[in-house]
Amino acid sequence: MEKHRVFTTSFASVYPHYVTKAKKKAVQKQKQMKLFFWLTGYDQK
């Protein structure tokens, strides 16, 4: 059984696409980063 694409995709390859989409929807950078930190469990450190 093959792994689903979502499990093999790196965060680094998804991030630029999400940033572009957020810019098109006029999402503030602060809100965007807050969402990323929540999704990934990482912080700014």
C-alpha cells in the first residue's frame, strides 16, 4: 500500500504556496504565522 501524498510532502514545499494564497486573500502576516505555529507545533525560536 502506498503512502498518501500528504504524509510524504515536506513542510518546506508547502509553505511558499500557503504564503502566496494568504497574500491573495489579504491575510495579515501575524495571523498567518500564528496559524503555522499552531499547525506545526513549532515556535519562532
